[in-house]
Amino acid sequence: MSGNISNFQLDSALEEARSRFLKRNPKSADAHEKATRSMPGGNTRTSLFYAPFPLAIARGDGPYVWDADGHKYLDLLGEFTAGLYGHSHPVIREALNRALDNGLNFGGHGLIEAEFAEVLCRRFKSIDLIRFTNSGTEANLMAISTALAINKRRKVLVFNGGYHGGVFTFHSGHNRINAPFDFILGRYNDVAGTRQLIEDNALALGVVILEPMQGGAGCIPASADFLSMLREVTAQHGITMIFDEVMTSRLGVGGLQGEVGITPDMTTLGKYVGGGMSFGAFGGTEKIMRHLDPRQPDALPHAGTFNNNVLTMSAGLAAMTQIYTPAAVAELNLRGERLRGRLNALFAERNLAISFTGRGSMMNIHPTTASVENVEDTKRGRPEIRDLFFFEMLEKGFYCARRGMINLSLVITDEHADQFVAAIDEFATVHKGLLSAPA
Ligand SMILES: *Cc1c(COP(=O)(O)O)cnc(C)c1O
């Protein structure tokens, strides 16, 4: 009975929040309507869409963004981790201006790419040699294809909830648009089941690819046992283990792999590493990566017009050497741990059935306090609570992902964190009845 009452209250609270959103954002509504004439659903990036229409963001500056109707938001989405530096960081601006002064699109090797490559090879233990791409999706495509070409096997083990790009989407199992690899789907954090799955497929299995903390699925860290089992079994059977650290590499100086002490055979990078420009990279052991050396007679080809584009190379080099220094990595992730701790303490004190999972500067809200070990666990509780959170946080001036993801950027201060905690406190107070844990 009380469940029905609170379901009813939740539905009406959400309906009210949506109708206030509609009223507040006529220019975004217009922009969306216009966009639908030339793009399916008015959209060119599915993850950004939500009903009734997504906000059109007109500009950003430092930690803030403004929508088409002039509302100002603290940007807590941080472009799904790619926006690590805030908007228009002066160091990146300067690097881009310098690059523009010297012209673009050379059709030749440049002078910056090797410098940038060296920085990344030094930083990530699993990367002896590296190649650049234009996106994280492409990095994963190249990493998987390279590994399978070398070990001459055909199957690829991925995990439920995993996200490795537009054609590597496993949020709800397999997806019709995925690249046509022979995928096997494992259960994230299931140590015994996954070990069995690998052993059953050992001869045909060429690649195991995973995020050491699933980002898109809701910031779900892999357990130490799960990762060490994977490292052990893949090594034993000659299977290439790939860490997709497109997001998680920001969680430690040497990536999340450095923090958890597991070294994969290959690693893919993306998002923030290119200083906010289009970016991807894949790297690994010398033994694997030398197959791409064009001086070898049977080298694997890896082309890409924009692989060494000077804007990305310049912005990335400046970002990784001058901005995201070891001290900055430590400070940002500590700030994230503190914020997540405060929010979870606030929920626990009030006995609310919501919690934030994550690690360091990345976190995600879930309408449950039960432990979240894989994407199935995120489906507990009522998903409308995420929507209510999203719309009401927008109204309070905080821009998060629709699915409740938050990624701190380097320009988010303690004062911003205090403001966000206060806004969540208010949300929790107003909706206490909806959010209370069952007795
Ligand atoms: C964003 C993301 C990708 C895809 O990168 P794009 O640059 O968007 O193609 C791959 N893997 C993970 C873990 C990601 O978060």
C-alpha cells in the first residue's frame, strides 16, 4: 500500500519536474525541433538524447555551461570524462593557437606526435608502444583487430554493461549495431563463472576486453579478485587482455591499471587524454605493437587521415604534461572520493535508498543501497528516481548526465562541491518520502 502511494508520488513529482523543464526551455525546444529536420531525432549522438528534448548548450566557460535559454549550470558531467580541463583552459588554448599559427593538415609526419607518444608510453605501464586514432571506438576497433590478427583466433570476450564505443555497446547484452566480431558475453565481476567461460572457449578466444571500472554502466569498479583471475587465466591461455581505459585512465597517474596493480597486454585510451580534441589511442607490449611497424615485411596496416592531426597532438601534449600532472591526478581523485563520501553519508544518515558508486573523480547515482557489482544490479530500484534527480538538479543549476553520472573536472572547487551537497540535501529533504529505504 505505502509502495503504491510512493509510486504515485514519484510519478507525479517527475511529471511536474518535466513540465517545469518544458516551460523553462523554449529555445532548446525550438533548436530541437529545427534539428529534427536534418538529423534523425534531431540528434547525432544517442547518449545525449532524452525526452521531451535535450537542452541545447550554447557555450561554456571554466566550470560552467549555458543553455540556449540562458540558464547557467555548474558542469558536473565533464563531457563524460573528456572535459577534464573545464571549458577553454588557457594552457590548451595557447597550445591550439600555436598549432593554428603553423598550419594544419600536413599530410606528413609531424614533430609533436612522437613527443606525445613518449609521454603516454612513460605514463602507462602496459604501453611500450602506442598508435593514435580519432576516437575511443576506433582505438578499441584497432586494438581488438590487431590482437586477433596476431593470435589468429576469432572470439572476443566482453562483459555485460560494458561500453567500448558506438559499435561495442553491451549495456543490455548484445546489440544489433555492434561490429561483427564473434563476441561472447560474460558477467562482470563474476569470478568463477568467467573463469569457466574462458576455459570453455580457450582455444578460439583471442581477446578479453573490459573497463577496469565500468563507466557507462554506472561507475562499477571491478573487484581485485576479478581482475587478477582475468590476468592469470588469459596469460595461461595466450589470450590478449585489453583494458579499455578510455575513461578510467584519469583515476591514477598510470591509469586505473596502476592503482589496482594489474598490467594488461594492451590498453586503449581516449576522451580527456587528447586535451579535449577528438582522440583515441591503443598501445601495448613491444611484442604486440611491433606488428604495426611498417618496416616489417608483413606489417599490419593502420591508417587514418587525422591520427596525427596537429590540434589533437598539441592539445594532448600540453594537457598531459602541463595540466594533468601527477599532483593534479592525486588532488582531483581525492576531491572526488571526498564528495562521494559526503553524499553517501548524507543518504545513510537519512536512511534513504540511494547511493553513489564510483572511484576518484567519477561517480554515478543509483536508486538502491544494495551493492552494485554489475549492470543487472543497477536495474534495482525505480529508474524514475534517476530522472527526477536529473531534472531537479538541472533546475538547481547542476548539469549531470541523464543517467546520473558525475565526472569532476579540474576547475570544480571545494565551494562548488559544497553547493552541490547542499542541493542534494534539499532534494533529499523534499523527496524524503519517495527516497526512504523500505523499513
Ligand atoms: C567513450 C568511451 C569509448 C568510446 O570513445 P569515443 O571517443 O566516444 O568513440 C570507449 N570506451 C569507453 C570506456 C568509453 O567511455
